[in-house]
Amino acid sequence: MRKNEVMEKFMFNQHPADIADHLEALDQKSRNIAFYMLSNDQKVEVFSYFEPDIQQEIVRSLTDKDLAEVLNNLEPDDRTELFENFPDELIKHSINLLNDEERAIALNLIGYKEDSIARLMTPLYVQVKEHYTVKQVFAHIKKYGKKAETLNYIFIVDDHNKLIDDLKIGELLLADEDTKVADLIDRNFVSLVTTTPIESAFEVFEKYDRSTIPIVTENGVLVGIVTFDDIFDRMKMRDTEDIQKFGGMEELDVSYTKTPILELIKKRAGWLVILFVGEMFTASAMSYYDDEIAKAVVLALFVPLIISSGGNSGSQAASLIIRAMALGEIKIKDWWYVLKKELASGLALGGILGLIGFTRILIWQKTGIYDYGEFWYFIALTVALSLIVIVLWGTLAGALVPFILRKIGFDPATASSPFVATLVDVSGLIIYFSIAAAILSGKLL
């Protein structure tokens, strides 16, 4: 690809995200050449839109001078996320290329726990003192606001850098220029402590509908801000992982299209083997009831109907509870409330399916579609009662397994649909044949 062709294709009035998309579609050599031809400002902007593997590839292709230019001008939160995906030797090399100020910021951010909100914060914001007038605030913004990640909020601190309040830029625009900041604030603000888990921060953003939230130390000292776009990216990653886990597989480290086939098989095989072994117990359970099936072959006709109903009800309940947990609607302490609610739901749903199952056998018997024999009524009763009990059991299992997993420190999303369905399949057969033995004993059995 000639240089002028690259310039024509990638440099003409395109958003950095679009340029990144075009570059990612190129082969490695062409991509590196095209990226090198970007202006310094474009390099910084485009670099942040690349996938982690492409970022590492670009980093290794740049000279130390060009890499230092990119890293020193990246937003601190974007740079921290970049370092998280780097091997140790590349982190060390990259940090040594930073200037003193940026190196201190990077080391400070990397020092926080991986799941803490501080890992997403940026120190690029505008702060003022409460004795400033509105006129002084705008003069301060003009002087220092160019590097700020957002100007939607201005943060007010005291002489010890403790956060006092924050103001929307709109409030300042509507105020007289001689008005003091102290007259505009009420000292009622929302903030997050540096050690707050990222999961908990999701709830705060959703509750208060904020675009930006300040980050403070345990002593209330303002050290950074987190914007909604950074939180949104993590929420998207979390939801993707939960969906993949709920489908009965490990979460992917990169996007589906970039995951090699062998890695994809590896991520899926583990859970498939575990679930397959679990389903083997279904065959074992059926073999235990060989005599009953031999005496009343008609019982086998309803096995798929019985176990699928239980598995479906369990998957429904698990989906509802896991999503409610992710949104912060229910906590571990709410297990009793959920148990009572799902008990009523399970009985109602089981009753509906049980009635349908009984009616189906009644209609087939009376219309001659199928002859269940002289004890057809008891067979219908067996199917109906089994559906009620198994759907109830599936509902309770699907609802409570996520609570148990969270209690012992596992991700509730691990209570995937296949996992719950397998659990209910095996136990459902035992319930079905136990009820059949009780009702049909002395008749068909």
C-alpha cells in the first residue's frame, strides 16, 4: 500500500474510532505503517480505540520516542486499562518512558486493587475553592480546563483538598459573575471511596443518574473522577461475561470474532464435560426404575415432558434472580423473601402445567387418539402431581442456587441454565417415579 493511498483512505475527516476500525482491518505491516503516519494527536486518539491485542502490537512497533509521545498523552484511565493487559516486561518498559508527572499518576493508579473504582478514575478534572467568584472559576477553567476529561462538573475543595461539593457547569453559567461559589453550594454531594468495588459503583451511577462521580480517599480527599463512559464499558464487559457464563461456558478474554477456534473449544469444553457427566446420572436414575418402566411402559412417554418442564422453570427463575442481583435489586439477606415469592410462583406454574398435562391425557383417552388403559385416570393424576412438584422444585432450585453461590464467594452467573436444568433433570426423574410408585402401586405396578 503506497503512502499517498494510506493518507487518502485514513486521514480525511474521519473520527478516531473510524480510523481505528479501518486500521484494524489491515494486515499488521500495513497497519503499523499507517499508524506511524498519523499526526501525534491522532495517534493518541486512535490508539485508545484499538483492541488490547492491537495496542500491544502497535506498542512493539513504535520507536521509544513515538511510544513515549502516545503514552504520555493518553488519558490516565485508558493508560491504566492498557497496562492491565500488558505483560510485565512491557509495563516496565512503558512506565520508564513516561515523564515524571505521568509516571507518578500511572504508578498511583496501578497500585489500587484490580476491582476497585480507583482503577477507572482519572485525575484530569477542574477543582476550585469555595471563596472563588464565578468569574474567577471561569478564568480558572480557561487556564486549566483544556486537559480535563469533562467540564460538566466543577469540584470544590478546601485548603486540605477535601471535597466539599460539586457544581454543574450550568449552575455557574446562570449565576452572576460576582457570586461566590460558597453561595451556590449546599455541601450535599455524591462521591465514591477509592476502595469501592466497581460492581458497587454501577449501582451508585444508576441510582443518582450521574455522568461523573468524584473519587475520594477514606479521609475525604479528592483524588480523581470517574465518568459514565468508563463505567458503561465495564458494565458491558460484566454483562457479556454473565451471559457467557449463563450459557454454560467460561467467559471469553477477547471478542468472539478474535477468539481462536482452539481457545473457543477450550472455553466451552470444560462445562460441557461437567454437564455431560451430570446428565449421565439421569441415565443412572432411569436404570434404577427399570422394573417400573417395564411394567408400565407408558410412564416413559412422559419423561421428556416432565424433566423439560422442571428444567425450564429452573432456568426462568435463575435468569430472574441473577439479573436482579446484577442490578442490585436483591441482596443475600433477601433470600427468604425470594423463597416465599418463588414458592407461590412455583405452585401456580406447576398447577397450570399439571392441569394441562391432565387435560391432555383426558382428551387423548376420550377421543381415542391414544389408549392409556383402564388406569388412565391414575396415570393422568401421576403426571399432573409430578408436574406440580417438579416445576415447584425447579423454580426453588433456580432461585436459591444463585444465593448459595454468592454466599460462598462464587459468581451467581455460574448458576447457568444448563447447570440448573441438569440438576433438575436428575432429581426430577426421582420425583416422577417416586410419585408414580405411590399412585400406581397395586394397579400398573
